Amino acid sequence: MIDLTVQDEALSSAVDVARDRSIRVPTFKQMRDPSLIPDSVKSELKDVGLWDLDPRNLFRINWHNEPAAQGGGFGAVNFFELPPELTGTQARILVLEGKWFPTGAHKVGAAFGCLVPRLVTGQFDPATTKAVWPSTGNYCRGGAYDSNLLGCESIAILPEGMSRERFEWLEGVAGEIIKTPGSESNVKEIFDKCNELRASGEDLMIFNQFDEFGNYLWHYAVTGPAMAEVIEGALGPRDVFQGLTVTTGSAGTIGAGDYLKQAYPTSKIAAGEAVQCPTILYNGFGEHRIEGIGDKHIPWVHNVRNTDMAIGLDDEATISLIRLFNEPEGVSYLIDQGVKPDLIERLPLLGISGVGNMLAAIKFAKYYELGSSDVIVTVGTDSMEMYGSRLAELNDERGEYVKLDAAASYHRYLLGTAIDHVHELSYYDRKRIHNLKYYTWVEQQGKTFDEIQAQWYDPDYWTSIQALVDPIDELIEAFNDRVGLG
């Protein structure tokens, strides 16, 4: 759970660091609604680039950033709608754009949700303690970025098989980078490295996104309302919001579904995963290429009892579609199929996991036979900005992407998307998935039997976490008052 016990001595040190570096910390309320951000901060941001290592960019950790690389303000939530000629379904699929966060991915917010409660309670002293960020990709980038802005040293841990762009970017931001064996599916190797660091005696704090409830809480409190804002703006008089579809990864983003179900009680939450590593679907294992959705376990922060559907995604579909959306012959073919140029320009806003989220939405729509009055929401976690090297590797491996390849990708993986590996979850299906947590978290990672039982049986377990937003905001405001920057 999230501990808000204040430790005075370390808190005084954290305040000193913030004062020396002119750091003000945004509240959850301000991240939900940027109109609450002080005008002085908005004015200062006019001279700050979106990815700059500047503490004022903490206030850009929200879904409302103007889509500009330099000096942008705040506006409506950035999203686009996928048309039937692309998806093969009449359902309206709305995609939130993660690119317009600092670092180009919304995981910078999840990392904020983990670090800041520890900072403003004095449980984390940025003057002496290193922040450790284990991840399969964007979360450790976000954690290293937040650490830099908040004045502390960081260690980024990620598999050696991740895209070259991630490592190149981290070299200028993280204090230290540790590469673990494998790629997407090798999460246990990351956990093992964390346990090794714990035993080293070094002064550090490990922010494991898979068991840090700040990850869940940030998405519940910030991503959920942003999705609701998009949904409300898009719904016509006869439209119905049907559900959220996202690949599970650390199970942070899917926490937004808990917020949406409270706002739209008839809606569903669908969890996507690679069929090459079908842990939720079949208690399975394996390796896959959908970067950023590590698996072979069920994250501790996944509220499985509230998940309605599991959707298996072929990683070859995601790889083929990033080529279709980003290679010249693919773009030309999409135009021939009637996809409008202004939408084609936005397709690179979908990184590999974003394409997976889109495919999950298409499968969801086809399974329930949804029509033009049905609305689904999903997320473009990051953009192709982090995967240019993958396109080059694919061209080296498979040859130049030509019109015949584009036709195959479009008809097989978009119009041909079917409802294979789609499973509605019964009560006992959900319980089976939840019980898989035992083997990772109780047997291996030190969680308790009582807590895994509480996650399933205690009706207040998850709502008590959701209720921490206001207490955390009060601690942030008190912290800022002590820093005294106005």
C-alpha cells in the first residue's frame, strides 16, 4: 500500500534540495486540470522544451499539453479517432496520445506517482538516496527523468534487448544504466537484479512499477479522468461508451479502467497480451516483440477482479503494422484504401505497444459486434520516435517494404483481424488469474498471504488506495509551502 507516514529529518533535507534547485511539485489536481497550475509556471514554460531537463516540466506531466516540442501551453486532451477504413469495424475507437508528455510517453506520470509520495513524506531523501527504476522500457525512462528534475540520482534497469533509442536517451538522463538479460518477457531477471541491489547495502530505494501502487493511483486519478473527458466530448446523443482496451504491461494504465467503470458502470475493461506469451489467457510463457508490456507474471497492482476480458495479440501483427504506418509504400497504400492523409500523419503517434492497444480495441469491437454508436478508448503509450532503429532492422532482415507487403499487412492484420484468442472472463477465470500472483509475489517477492487475499475479498482494498489522492495533494502543497517559491 502507499505509506504516507512523515519522516521529519529526511523531509527537511528534501525541502532543502527542492529550494536549492527551485523545484515546485504539481498536485494530482493540477495534473488532472492544468487550469489550476499557477500563471507564473505557465509563463515560465513558454521558454522550456517539452523534453528539457527542467524542473518546471514536472507541470507538463499531464494529458493536456499543447502538441508542441517547445514552449507549449495546455488545452484539450490530445487524441484521435480511428476510422472504419483502417479498423474494419464501424465502432468508434478513440486513442489518447502519449507522445506529448515529457519523454514522449505517459509512463513519466506513473513514475511520478511512485516517487513523489515518498519525497513529500520524507521517506525518500534526494540528497543521499538513489532511485532505482526497473522496467522493460518507458517506465525507467520516466523514472530517470523525474529523478533528474527532482534532484536525485537514478539507476535505470531494463533488458538488453530493448530498442537502441531507449539506451541512447537514458545515457544523458540516468545516473547509471543496468542491462539485464533478455527482452520484453524477461521480467524476473529485472526482479533478480533489484534483489541483488537491495543486498548491496547501498542507500537506494527501488520503485518497482509492478508492485508500486503509485503507478496504479496516478492512472486512476489522472489518466482515467482524461479518458472520461475525451469520451464525454465524443459521445453523441445515441452513443454508448463500451470499454477500455490496453495491453497490461505493469497494469498501471489499466487502473484507469477502474475510474471509467465508476463513471460508466456498464463499460468493460479488456486486458491485452502477446499470444507468444499468454500468461493471462493460458497461464503460458514465451518471448515476444511488443516492447513495453513485460509479462510471465501478473502485476501486484492489477485489480484482476475488475477485468472483464483477455485479448491475445500476435506480435507479428504489431511489427507488420508499424511498417505499414511508417514506410512510404505503406502510407501510399493506405491512401489508396481511402484513409485520409491527416489521419495517416498521426499514425506514427502509435509505437509498438500502441499498435497492440489498437488491435485489442478492434478485436473487442468485433467480438461484441459493435456499431457506429459504440465508443471504445485506448492509448498510444508512446510514438515511433523510440523505434526508428526497429524499422531499419526490419528492412535489413526482411528487405525493402514494398506495395505487396503493404497489401498483406493491411488485409491480414487490420481488415483481417479476427476474434481468435479473445476470452470473456468469468468469476473463476478472474480468480485463476489473480491466484497467479501468489507464485511471483508471495513465494518470490515477500508479499503476504493476507494481502493477496485482501486484494480479492476485501471490498475496500482498491477504493482505499483511490482515496489517497487528496491526502497526497495536501502533502505536496505542504511541501511546496516549506520550499517557499510562491
